[in-house]
Amino acid sequence: MTVTHVVLFKFKLGILVGHAKALCANFVGLQYSCLRPTDNRRYILSIKGGINNSPEGLQDGITHGFVVEFASAEDRDYYVDKDPSHKAFVKSIEGLVEKVVVVDFSEGVYSNSI
């Protein structure tokens, strides 16, 4: 079952536009640099994202959003816990991001209890 991984950033005030653009490009680029250790193949199905442009005013300071799709929870778990490219990206945003919100879900699953 696919897993959708939603990542929301609130960049710190004063971050240079060039830094924000580079970080966003690096995030989207993870779909090419994150490889399975067993076969050295890409395992992220897709990444898309961009700057907030919602007219609702409910973003609570969030400036950028990304959606990452994985084929399985196992792929997501490897990405979050072990992937060296992802770990390097997380380290690269230290000091530049004020807030990170992450929500994962599988389509149509609305409860984990039966």
C-alpha cells in the first residue's frame, strides 16, 4: 500500500531567497539520490512541492509544502530512519528552518482500529 509523506516547512525569517530555492531543489532531488541499499535503485515514487500560495490564511506560518510518495511503509521507514541522502538533507536545513510538520497517510485508511 502506498504511503504519502507530507512535509511542511516554515523557513526562518531573513533566509536568503537563493538558499530557500536551493533547499527546495535539493528536497525534490531526493527522488533521484535516495537509493535502496539492496539493489541501488530509486525507491521514491515522486516528490512535488512549492511555496505556499493559499488564499485561506490558515498556513500558520508554513512557507513551503512537499508531497513524497512511497510504494510501501518499508520504503518510507528506510527513508526516514536510514537513507544517507535524506539524513544529509535534514542536516543541511538545520538553522534555516524554524518549523517542520510531517504527516503520513495511506489512501482511504481513516482508522487504525477495527
